Amino acid sequence: MIRFEDVTKQYPSQTRPALESITVEIEKGEFVFLVGASGSGKSTFLRLVLREERAGSGQIHVAGKDLSRLSHWKIPAFRRQIGTVFQDFRLLPNKTVRQNVAFALEVIGKPRSQVDRVVPEVLDLVQLDGKYDRMPDELSGGEQQRVAIARAFVNRPMILIADEPTGNLDPTTSVGIMKLLDRINRTGTTVVMATHDAAIVDQMRKRVIELEGGKLVRDQSRGVYGYAR
Amino acid sequence: MRARLILSEVAIGLRRNLTMTVALVITFAVSLSLFGMALMVRAQVDTMKDYWYDKVQVSIFLCGKSSDSASCAGGAVTQAQRDQIRTDLESLRPLVEQVYYETSAQAYQRFQEQFKDSPIAANASPDALPESFRVKLSDPTQYAVIATAFAGRPGVDSVVDQRQLLDRFFSVLGGLQLGALVIAIVMIFVTALLIANTMRVAAFSRRRETSIMRLVGASDFYIQMPFLLEAAIGAAIGAGIAGLAMVAFKRWVIDGFLAPTFQFTAFIGWETVVGILPVLLLTGVVLAMVTALITLRKYLRV
Ligand SMILES: Nc1ncnc2c1ncn2[C@@H]1O[C@H](COP(=O)(O)OP(=O)(O)O)[C@@H](O)[C@H]1O
Ligand SMILES: [Mg+2]
């Protein structure tokens, strides 16, 4: 589903590559934690998967596409297969919960009938029933992240990317979010989650890929957070 | 394509950047007005050329009592010379289309009428205005034929081609035309810069929406459409205002003041003004869309 072959990425302004010689493969349906100190290259890895950034060298294949050959106009269709969740939720403050989720479908031209059918389904899945018409600032952090996850998942992507989704949440709320991501993973969606929340990683016992200074230092199935140090 | 959604995005955008939108509309109104003016000046000069070139004549001034050119050494023109000139002119048909003889008294009368309210009229005397043959040519550029045939002949004081006088006049007007065009082009350039800046601000103020659109896989077209429409609507409103200015100018300045005051020339008609309106709209909208598109490619790239 995601394959990196000797991928190096250096930002123009930096002297050191953000990612260096990364080779890794993530299969369809896997749940993978991407761990490492801040600045180790986790977000860069995810941006490469999304084709928000391009690799300096090496090959990246995502959902059967060679990203170095993906032409500009095909990027939107490619991104429709990937859902994305961030630490800061990134909801639109002037839209209700329902509108925020519907927005993701509307802007890719889905018909109204489909939007009206699918949005409540996914809001039920993330257990936000009864709060459809709230504004984001009337929700708790955990609830806001559920809306963001609903938005990322509403188009039934093959891959869900989460960049520190629990970074702004307290531990109890985080557990709820992890359960939700686990449920989404069980529908067959590949989940890649960057985090430095050791408790969560230790608890979930999923595959762990660790980055350090842009290098892959550990790739362990059913891993824990702090094994390598 | 969800028209309703896009339109609501446009409405949000126009409202959110109200001051920018107003600035954009005003700039469009001003620059398109100037552009329209340039087009009107151009059409006006063409109209005058048609009107005047159609009326130009070659004048063959005959010697009077007080003429002092070499060919008038023999004194005032004689009847025989006059008849000979007329016969020679007749033989030059069809190049010579019309021949009209004007006596000194008629010239004086015409002069008095033309300068009714001016002190020049009072000072002129009939003797100062020579008699002449007014010759209308079927091809006004063939002036030289008349000049070689009549200039310097006894009894002929001078041969004057009005077209040459007009050409000098029109070369001044040509400068005016060019000036108007340059101003219009500069204004259009300024407008383009303002559109670019407006789009930059608009893209920035809606970066939250557009970044989410990008993430969920909205196409460039979909992301940029609200911005393009915003620019196009601003341009259309500006063009509308400029159009009203053109119509008002024609109604009150040209028809209400210029035409009655300067009756010696023709002025552009309504069909010219009406013809300019779609040009303004098209220029405005195309300029807005193209500039916006170029700017947005930079700021809203997927
Ligand atoms: N847009 C960028 N431009 C330049 N350097 C960047 C950019 N994004 C990240 N970096 C650098 O790349 C390295 C990895 O950053 P990042 O991928 O954000 O790490 P993490 O998500 O693990 O904290 C850091 O040194 C960071 O400063
Ligand atoms: Mg990061």
C-alpha cells in the first residue's frame, strides 16, 4: 500500500536531510505507529505519502502509484484515496459539525443525495450523534478530533494518515480516539499514525517504525515506544 | 460541479474582503472608463476623418488686385484666364469630380458666417479674400495632378490642398489617440496588479478552507473557481459602471454639449458607444480571470 525505497528528502533551507535513505513497506490493512522525537522526520514522511512534498531521491509508491511520475492534475484523485487527521483538528470554525464533514464530499463534487446519506453514517461511526448542528467551538477537543476523523473517513479512503492526533488531548480522551482509529483500521483501512505518546504505543501493540534524525532506526511488529533507547 | 456551493463561497469571499472588493470594483470602473474613452477618442477621430476627407477640396486661388506672388505679376486674373482654367479642369474628369467657383464676395460672406461672433470678421474686407475654384477630386490623394497643372500659371495665385492641412491636424489627433491608449494600457496594468494583490489576500484569508480542499482531493479548478468568479464579478460590476459612464458621456457631454457647440464636425453615434460596451465587459472579465489564474497558480497550488 505504501512503499519507500531509499527515499531521501532535504528541504531547500536545511543543511541536513529531513529523511535519509528510508526503505520501508506498509501493507494494506496494517496499523503502523511512526515514532521519534520531534524533528525526527515523522511529519515529513507523512507529507511525502500525501504527495504534499516530493522526494529528493528514491522511489515512493502509494496505492499503486509511483509518486514521482504522478502528474499534477492527477494529484486530487490520488488524495481522495487518503484521509488525513492532524493534531490541531483543522475544522472550519464557521461551519457546523455536519457541514464540516459534508464539505469534504461537496468539494470533490459528490451529489447532494450521497452527501446527505453518508454524512450521518460516518458521524454515527465516530459517535457524535446528537451533535450534528454544533459549531466546532461548542465541542471538546476529543469531540473535535472525532469530527476531523469523520471528515477524513467519510470518503472511505484506503489509507488514513494521522499526524499526532492525540497531541492536544488528555490521556482518557486519547484512548477513545485510539479505539476509533482501531475500529477504522478494522474496516480494512491502512492507518499510519505519527505520535510520541509512549503510553498509547505501548498499549496498542502495533507495528512501530522509529525515526531518529531522519533515519529509520527501528521497524518492529507489535512494538512498544521506548525499545531502542 | 456544485453551483450553489461555489456561489456561497463567492459570496463569503466578496463579503470577507469587502474593502478589497470595493477597491477592485472602483479600479475596474476607472481603468475601464479610461479604456472606453480611449476607444471613443479613436472612433471620434475616425469619424472626423471620414467626415472631413469626404469634404476636402483642392482650392485654386486666383490673383486679386493685391496678390503679390510671381504668377500674379500681370495683375488680377482676366476673364480669359478664368475660362481657360475652367476648361482645363473640366478636361481632367473623372479625377475632377466637382468644380465650384467662388467669387471674392461669396468668400467674404462665408467668412463672415463662419466667424460671426469674432472680431476677425469685422476686420476683414471683401478684397482680402480671393476668388477661387474649389475642386473636389474623386481620389483626394491625386492632388499633385492639379498642382502641376495649375500652380504658377498666370492668373493663379496658389493651389492649396486642404487634405494636407487636415493631415497635419489629424497627426495631432493621432497623438491624442496614442496618448489615450497609453493611459488606458497603464491603467489596465495597474488593475492587473491590484487583481493580483486582491487574489493574494483572498487566498490568504481563506487558506484554511483551501488547505482542507487540497487535502481531501478537490481539483485546482474547484479550489480556484470561487476566486476566479470573485474577480470576474468585480470586473463585471466595474465594467457596468464604466459602461454607464460612457453612456452618460455620450448623452450629456457629446450630444448635450459638444455636438451643438462644434457643428463643423460629426461626432460618434450611439452605435459606436453601444459597440464599446461589450468590449469593456469582455476586456474586464478576461483581464480579471487571466490575472487571477496566474496569481492563484502561485498561491493555491495543489
Ligand atoms: N517546510 C519545511 N521547511 C524546511 N525544513 C523543514 C520543513 N518541515 C520540516 N522541516 C525540518 O525537517 C526536519 C523534520 O521535521 P518534521 O518532519 O516536521 O519532524 P517531526 O514531525 O518528527 O517533528 C526538522 O529538522 C524540521 O526543522
Ligand atoms: Mg510533526
